[in-house]
Amino acid sequence: MAYRTPYVTPHILHKNYAQAFDAEPSALVGRDLEYFSQAGFDMDRIQIKRNAPVAQLYEDAIRNEGAVISASGALINFSGKKTGRSPKDKRIVYEETSKDDIWWGSVNIMMDEHTFEINRERAIDYLNTRDNVYVFDGYAGWDPKYRIKVRVICARAYHALFMNNMLIRPTEEDLKDFGEPDFIIYNAGQFPANRFTKGMSSTTSVEINFKRMEMVILGTEYAGEMKKGVFSVMHYLQPVKFGQLSLHSSANVGIEKNDVTLFFGLSGTGKTTLSADPVRNLIGDDEHVWSDEGVFNIEGGCYAKCVNLSAEKEPEIFNAVRFGSILENVVYNPLTRVPDYDDISITENTRCAYPIEFIPNAQIPCLVARQPSNIIMLTCDAFGVLPPVSKLTPEQASYHFLAGYTSKTPGTEDGVLEPIPTFSTCYSAPFIVLHPGRYAEMLAERMAKNNVDCWLINTGWTGGKYGTGKRCPLKYTRMIVDAVHSGELAKAEYETFGTFGLQVPTHIEGVPRDLLNPRLAWANKEAFEREVRKLAGMFQKAFALYEQDVEEKVRLAGPQVA
């Protein structure tokens, strides 16, 4: 009788086979190895896994971090106590190379170099106690001329996979010749900062040192801190070192005409939804650089909100939730492992991080060697007074870019009955590094040079404020965006919308006339005028912060209240 190999259960095979290979020495040799020793890593104790395959990161996250595979193959991870960014704990090191460029204040809080060194050492000491240390080397910026090399060092497989998805992934050849990174992130987020260290306000610390080109994370495991850290660095380097304009925007390109549109907008204004267009390719959904050559994405992936996600409303994002994607803080059915996107018991800020290739009409590589034709500034006006679309003059474009207006709808639970205005300068206040005027000036120069049309589109309320009016239907907003792209809007006839001085089209094919001019949509004209004056006053108050730094023609481009 022939000898038969006994059947080995996958579990035993997994223990004796896969883990043996996991324990192989990492692909770090020569100078790379030297770098880790010099940085203070105990190379005899820790095992470094560099650019580990996705499947291995899945195994480690499940084995060591309590991660779960969802029914569609995505990895469900939890970020612990912090489920969003910690802006009050973000610091920039005050040092001679960058101190004159930084816009110091509540967004960029100063930290001294000595405190940074203490926290950096604390992070490395913590990483030295871990059995597995993950390294991911990748790029930020799709244009090789302006990209930077980023190295992420962390102790959670979830963080390594997140940055594998969000940075631009190198080929094996790229990795061999990667060399010295331009920017390093030390993520020891599981370990707290020492509150008694000078300048610390809590056990969380997220800090960037532009002289050392390093970032240290302590006391938060929320992965979005790394993504926004890379953006902050690009928001500094692109204007200062390269003379290019970094933007918090989405971008797409027409399949037929190859025309590029940039979309600015804060959370909830429709930036992601409107830039996903079946007749246009997506360059990216969040962070871009408008360069002398064209437009390129900073990231290699998307970090989409998942709250109320459905196949009907957002099919591209829904279908991107598959093997290789990360679902962050999403509640799931324990029996079927099907995510429940409507359950916000952990956080409202549920997210999915996936490589941009998972979007069917992504423009790969994510860059277009062509200057933008249109800029769309999105706002969600819950006061119901801004027109659904208006054509902005160059001065108005600068004004609204600096103001960065949208509004939050009143929450039913806390008894707030009024909409809450939000003014986020350059549509990116939490990530701004230089003075807003510098970005606004560069934007105005580029718009003038390339003759770019700018549109303010309100996706908010019409016919009354929140509570009495209704949200502008998405189908009409899409028709407006289509009219921008077809060129119909540029040729339309316009009337002036008072107080704000905006040019409003009198006709767009398929869009009701009374929707285009809010004054016509409101039944109660007195209430309308009252809300217009109220919002105009809020704009003036918010813009006072920038008045000294802008030309008079920009100041006068805002709403005028007699």
C-alpha cells in the first residue's frame, strides 16, 4: 500500500509554514539597515516587516489586533479611543528653517525642538518593545518631478495597510532604489505622550518637524492622522520648495475633451459625490497639486466616509469595499460579517480606505498634463439664500476661497434650531500651514494666467432655510455641473443677485427658473431679505481676519450690507 501524506489542517499548516516565512529577515540591507540602527532601533530584538504583502498584513491584524474580515473581503479595524483627528494636539516645531513661513496660531501651535526630541525618543523606545515593527515606503505626489519619498514606521498592521492604500505604492524596482526617505512618520499611537513634558496638553501628540522632515504620533491610533500629516508636509513643501500650489480639493478630467475641473468644498458639500461622474475620469478625491505642467493627485488611494453608504447612492465607493480595503470603526453583523453603515454607535466618522485603482473610472497614473478649465467651489448653505450656481469674478473667487464658507445643519438632539456657519479658509483650515493669503495669491495668479472660469455652487437649501425649505435636489446640481462642463453656462445670460453681488444664470436646460434665483424660490420675501442680511454679516465678521492682507478689490468682492 502506497504511503499517503496525512491530511494537515490549514491551521497547523498555517502555524508551521506561513509563520516560518513571516520570520524571514526583512528586505533591509546595507544603508537601510544602518538607518534603523542609527535612529535607535534595536535590530537584534525587533523584526522589521518592510512593505509587507496585503495578505500578510491581514493575517497579522487578525492575529494580533482583533481585526475582522468583512463579508466582501475588506479588513475591519478599530482605532480605539480616538475615532477622528485631534486638532488641538497638533504641533509644528518652531525652528529656524521654517519659522518665517508658518502661519502660527490655533491651527499651527508651536512646539520647541527639545520637546520634539523627547517625544521622538519616546516613540522609538515604544516601537523597540514591539515584536513586529512595520515599515512602509511609498510616494506622495504622482508627478515624479514634485513627489516626495515617505517612510512610515508603525507597530500596527492596520496602520501599515492604511498607508499602503493611501500613499502611492512603489514597484519592486522602485523599492530597491528607494534610498533615503524625504519624510518619516514614527507612529507609536498606542503609547501615550507624557502630559508633564513641556508643551503637552494631553496624552495625545501629533507633531511635525520641517527641519528634520519627521512626524511623531503618540496617544492616538486614528489612521487619518498619518494621511493628514503627509498633506500638511505637501502643503508646506509644494509652495515653499517647488513653487507649486497644493490644494484640498477633488479633481476630474473629461474623457472626450480632456478638460480638468477642480472641486473645492468642506465635508458634506458634495465634493466626492459630484467629482464621481460617469463621463469623466477621477484624478483624485481629496488632495491635489496644481503645478506648472497640470494637475496631479498627492495620494494613491481614497479615504471615503461610510455613514449611510449604499450601493444605490454611491456604487463606486460601495464596490471598493473588498479585499485590500480597510473599514475603520464600522459596526458589523457578528454572524454574517456584513457591515452596517447606518450604525454610528462607535462614531459618525466611519471610513473606508482603498487604493484608487478600486474606482473603475480612475485616471491612472493620477495626473493630467493640462491646466484646469473650471474651478467649482462648493458650499452647503443651510440658510437657503445662496443661489444654486453663480459665476465668480477673479476677485470674488479669491474672496470665497479665503472665506471657505459652508454651514452645518442643526442637530435635533442638542436643541440647536439655527444652522451653524462654518468658515474654513482655503477650504482646508485644519491643514493649512502657510498664511492663507499665500495660497489665495497663487490661486488667483494661476486662474488669471490660464483664464480659468470659477463657479460657486450651493448644494444646500432652497425656498427657505433648514426646517422650512428643502435641499437642492442632487439631479439639478448634477445638471448644473454638466452645464459647466458642456460650456452652456459660460454662454448663459446672467442677472445680478443683490447684497452678495453674484452673477446668476437666468436659464439652464432642465433646471426650474425659480430654483436659480433664491429670491423667487422663497414665498416669504421679508424672511428672505432678513436671512440674506444675517448671512452677509457673518461673512463680513469671518473675513475681518484676512482684510489687512488682501487688496481692496478682493475686500469689496464680498457681500455689501448698507
